[in-house]
Amino acid sequence: MSEVRVGELNQQTGRVLRRVQAGESLVVTDHGRPVAMLVPAPTSRFRQLEMLGHIKPPRNTSGRLTPVKRVKLSRSTDEILAEIRADKI
């Protein structure tokens, strides 16, 4: 694990934080003595799944739901569910 001195952290905070954002973990030292660790912040589970391509973020971010197209069925929902349940028994 790399080290960064307190003085360097004070003078070049942006550069040091960019290293951490890039995934590097750093030990902050004061006169050669470790005093802190800087590690990348964990990403949320949602963000991890999104980055892996397992999920996609919503296209509609307005908060309004898209209307559902109604479909006419030849049987009632109860009849369809009863048939599905009978097949599983």
C-alpha cells in the first residue's frame, strides 16, 4: 500500500484524491508514522449491478409511470391462475 505524507495531502489534496478515486488505497503518514488510511468509497449494490450490465437504469426519470396497455383475455385471471396452480401440483 502506498504512503502519502500529511504535508503532501494538504498541498495536493485534489491529486491525492484522484489516486484514491482511481482505486488506490493510501496510508497517510505524519513524520513517518501512519495516522490514517484513504480508501475508495464502496459503491452501492445497485451501481455495481449496473456497471456489470446485470441491470439498466430507468429511462424515464420523471417519476411518472408509463400507462399500461389493457389486454382482453378469453378467461378470467382467477381461471388462468387456477390452471397454472393445478399444473404445479
